[in-house]
Amino acid sequence: MIVTTGFDEFVAERLDGLLRYATVLADDPHLAQDIVQDVLLRAQQRWAKIDSPPTYVRRMITNEYLSWRRRAARRVVPSNHSVLDSLGPPTADPSTAYDERDEMLALLATLPRKQRAAVVLRYYENYTDAEIADFLRCGVSTVRSQISRALATLRAGMPSLPSALTTGAGE
């Protein structure tokens, strides 16, 4: 028998955030839904044994995304405005926000999977280097290297990179 005490509440409270996180990683809302659904099904089966559900489930989503990228043929699904709208509210001038988000998501899609995961964990989830290293199961110096390389690629592709991505947060 599957124990659901707390699981239903967890899903009701955090599903939207998990879907947004997976969408930013995968750059495909349909794939993100598949990843989150698969992860939640597996998590529900072990729910009674999970100590820290938010961290555990987010790590499962990250691992599933990284695994999918390794085993599946790369599908390029261009971002559209409805995908970008689901990531957050628009700014005062929606056309500018769409252009910047389109450009940034297109650049993120060009990054290698670990660099992309590190950047998303840092700037979307606000994780520290140590938390990202734990999440990706690598060293802190590797995280810093991945983020540095990713930001160099993003800067080269987008000279008007938002200032939030040019500072070294998450020490």
C-alpha cells in the first residue's frame, strides 16, 4: 500500500514551482510535465522514507532531466510566448520582456546540460555553490567552473546580459 500522508499536500503546495523549475531546465513545457509526473510517481512510492521532500524531489527532477538529455535524441522545441509567460509575470513593457526572455532561453538551450542545470539552480532557485555541488554530485570548484563557462557563453551571445547574471552570487 502506498502511503500518501503529506504527499497530496506537498503536491498541492509545490506542483506549480516544480513545473516551472522543470520547464526552465528542459525548455519544453510538455517534457517538463512528463518529467515532473514521472518523478512524483516514483517519489510517492517512497514517500514515507523521504527526509526532506522539497530537496529530494527537486534533485530527482534535475537527475531525470540530465538522464533524459543523455539518452534521448535532442529535440529542439522553440520557446514561445506562452511558455515564457508561465515562467513569471511580464515587466512594464511586455514586448521588451518577451524579447529578452526569448533571447535568454534560446541561449540557455545552447549550454551543455550540466552548465545549464548549474545556472538554473544558481539564478532561478537561488542555491549556493555548495548546494549545487551536492545537487549535481560534484565539487564546489566544478560548480564554479561550470557557471563561469556558462556565463562566458551567455555574455558572448547576449551583450546586454541582465546584471543579476553578471555578479557572483551563491558563495
